[in-house]
Amino acid sequence: MPMIDSLHIAGFKLFRDLTVPKLGRMNLFVGENNTGKSCLLEAIGLYAGENPVSDILQAASSRSLEPLRPWQADGWHEEGTPLRHSVFDLFHREDSDGEEIEVSPILIEKIGDPNPLYIRYQFHDVVADKDGVRRYLPVLPGHVTVDHLELALPVFRAGKQVALITRRHLPWRSRIFDSERMPLFDGASTVSHLPAGGFDEQKTASLWDTLIQGPGQERVLDWMRMIDGRIEDLDYIAGRLRSRIALLKVKGEGRIPLRSMGDGLRRMFHIGLAMATASKGILLIDEFENGLHWRVQRELWDALGKAAKDFDVQIFATTHSRDCVSGFVSASKEQDITDSKLYRLERQENEIYAVDLALINVEAALELNGEVR
Amino acid sequence: MGTPHSLLAAHGSDSLLLVEGPSDLHAVVQLVRLVHKAEPAFVGFDCKNDDGVLDQLSLRLVQPEPTQKIVGLILDADIDGSTEKDAVQRRCEQLKNRIGADYDLPENFPEEGLIIDPRPGRRALGTLPRIGVWLMPNNKAFGMFEDLLLESLGDHEKNYTSSVVNQAKTDNVATFHPSHLSKAVVRTYMAWQEPPDLPHLSFAIRKGHFQNIETACAVFLDWLGRLFIPLTR
């Protein structure tokens, strides 16, 4: 799998223009709240993922507290405020005393990338052709516009338009521009993105099912045994309303619902699933430490480092935890992953910077009880 | 000594001098007092040993919003197993591992002592410090602070004391490690002065036992003065 060896993100969420000059096999991001750690993982997911339309809509909904609102066709203002379908929140906006300013496009690329991902925020004329098919024609400068004006998001890859996201994709219809299949670009990878709060039950069950063949399930169980050595097996049974319930077989205790076993075990289950389904791809873990004891974090980074090499996975994680940083540093050494990178995202007014922290210095600072987060 | 060098003070000051041990720290402070007749403006910090110096530097490069404007390092060019030829080179490699990402180290270590600013273009909260490095004794030879002090003795004093110490070593009276020869010579010389029981280099410096110290340490003092502006308060 070609690694993402650097990253340049412009116009995306909190990032006006962010450069991460060097990335490695394992990458960890620290930083205060609201410095864009989760946004960074989303950007990587969009960049490396296989289906831009659904990935973009997914990213839009992931942090939105409300369900996706309808994206209205006519007018982009509602009672004087801009109509904000959450997909528009993917675009970076600078506050300028409440005035609507021009929205810059989203650009996500490696440095010197032949395949940049580029998403524009553009008004289109919606016209019906003679067969009654709706066509979106971009409104160009100088164009005299008519009634059916609508915002849409053309998506470009390697300079070619590969998709047009319009309100017709909502809710959750993934329609490809001009009815063509989205061509896979060279760098497309499997992306396994574990959010801070974990996967939902349905996703967890379906990931577990995908591992039914081969050693994947046993590997996930091995990771869970880092937390509780008595775990023997895991099965899903049918619950009410077509739900499924994960049952753990625990030595000496029989079968116990996973959700009654504590946050740490559930988190480990999700990390194990995410890793096992990320083979030859990218693993994104938001708030790595959630629910995990410090000793487990160290052991887990070791296991991740080993798995990253064995299964050719590039890892990106975020954390607020000192123990996570320390586990990351020692696992990089232990597993001889010399290109591991640790960045601190810093915010100065509306600008976010990525500060490269050399692991040798971080190790010394932690040893001296100093702060790096 | 009057200079506070608690960890707290070291974190608070924007000019910091990191040294390998208390003896070196007190001696440098005394040297500045003797020559400039004033208290140094930097805060000295005893890092216990050479790794301690490098680790304290590391800490200051990765902590959020770095506060120090100037960090000076005094290291002995005496890494175990190094020779006259590679002593400076090996220290340079250690330094490069720690600061290479943000600072451009010169190919040859400057004999007048190193002073470098971070590479421009790093965007972050707070700025990285100016870093100064002196490799004892003179940025080119294997050795330590005592080698510099030896140079401040008159030829007769230096040669006489050295021959006695060497004789003691030959006659198996002395057990010190051969790499500590200059330490043994300086301490022997100190034991022959009045009073003979001065425990620290800094006391002997204050007493004026090292007659030519200003000349012998001129390049070193010049480096300190170029690094810390002003040098005294």
C-alpha cells in the first residue's frame, strides 16, 4: 500500500491551510481541544477512501449533533441565516463579522501529489434537458443566472471531476456524476475509522462478520485478552427488534454480554476490529485512550506496531493521554518503526499548525515528567 | 552562590545554562563574577550528567509554548570510548539527533563555540530558543572543564604538578581512571595551595589560584557573552 507520507489540507473544517510535512507507518496527534485532531483523521479518510460521495456525506454527519437536515433546493438562506446542511460545514469559513464571504474549495493532498482531492462549493443552474433529465450546470463568473439556482459540490481527483454532490444524494443516496462509476485512483485504500465514541452496535456486528474466515476473529480475541485473560470466545446472538448482542465466553463465568464488561474491553474490541479490517489500508483511531488503562495502552501500541508491519497498515491516532504518548514512543522503539511521527496541533487565532515533535526529545521530556501535549 | 538554580527557576527564566554537574556550574558562575565583577544574568541548571544536559534541552524543544529564549549547553567532549579525533564529532551527532529537525548544525563544529537559531519557517505557538553549545575544553579536543583550567596555570606549575601525578599513577599510588588525568592534576594543584582543603573549583577560582584564567578562558567567556546578552545583571 502506498503510504501517505505527507499531507497538505486547505479549506477543510478548522484548517485554513495546514501542512504536515512528514508522516510514517505510525502517526500520533496531540493538541488541545478544538485544534482539529478529529478533523485531521476525517481529512485523511476522505483523501484515502474509495468512495468520495459517501465518505464526504459520512464525514458531514459524523460530528453533527442533529440528523442531517434537508438540503433545500431554492434559496440558501433561511430567515436571514445561511442554510447549513452539515455537508457545507466541511468547508473552512473565517468569521468576518457575520458577513458571508467566498468559500474556498477543499484541497487534500500529499506534498507533490498527482492525485489531489479537490471539492468545490459552487452554485449551479439546474435545468431539465429535452428528455426531462435534471442537469447541473456550474455558474461561471459573468453568467446571468435564472431561477433554478442550487448549491452543489463538484469533487475532483487528479484534476478530473469524479462526482457531483447535490441535494439529490440526500438522505444517503450515493449517486455518481453522469451515472458513471467513480474510477478508483491509484492511492485508494481500505480506510478503517474508529470514532472517539466507538462503532455503533450494527457496525460492530457487521465488522465481526467480515472476519469469519481466517484468523481475524481469533486475533481480535487475543487483543481483548490483553485486558481480560479469561476471555475464550465471542458470539453474536439475536436480540429484540433485529438487534444483535455480543456475548463473551469467559472462563469460569460462562457467557456474559460484552456491554456489561466495561468500557476498556469494548474499546479494545473495537480497536481490534478496526485493525483486523484495515489490512493493506489505513487505520484511523480517534481518542485512542478512551476507556483504556495506561498499562494496556502501552501493550496495545506494541501490538498495533507489530500488526501495522505484518498487515501493511498505516496508523493515524489522536490522543489527550500522556500514557498513550508514552506507549506510542516505546512501541515505536520496541517494534523498530523508525519513521513514527508525533505531531502537536496548535491553534493561534484561526490558524492551526502541526508541530513536529522528535521522538527522542519526547522520550526525554516524559522521563523528566515534562509536558508535550 | 547567589544564582538560583532550582528546577522552578530554570523553568521560569528565559536564559538558561545547562551544565553537567554542580562543580562546573559553580565554576562557570564564579568565572563570570571574577571577570565581569557582576552576577550572571542567566540561570544555571545542574543536569547531573551529559545525558541530563541533552534531556533538559529535549524537554525545552517539545514542551507546549516554549518559553526559553536562550538555552546554553556546556558539555564535556569526553563520551566514553571516544578519542581525541572523534570526541567532538560524537557530541555533534548526539546534538543533531535532538535538534536536527529544527536547527541546521554546521558541518564543522566552530572552535569559538556554537550559537544557532532555529530554521525559519516553523510555525507554532511560542518560538524555539537560540541554542549555544560549548564542548569542553575548546570545541576541538577530547576533554573536560579541568583541561581548560590547566591552561590557566603557569607552565612551571602545570608541568610540575602533571609530572607528580603521572609519577603517582606509574607507582600505583593513584587509582583514578586515565581519562580523568586533568581532574587529578587540577585537584592536586589545588591541594597544594593555601588553604589546601578547598572543596570546589569555584573556591579556587575565587582565590585566584588559576593565575591566567582570564586569558585561558577568553574564547569561552567570549562565547558566553555572545550567547547571553547581556551576560551580567
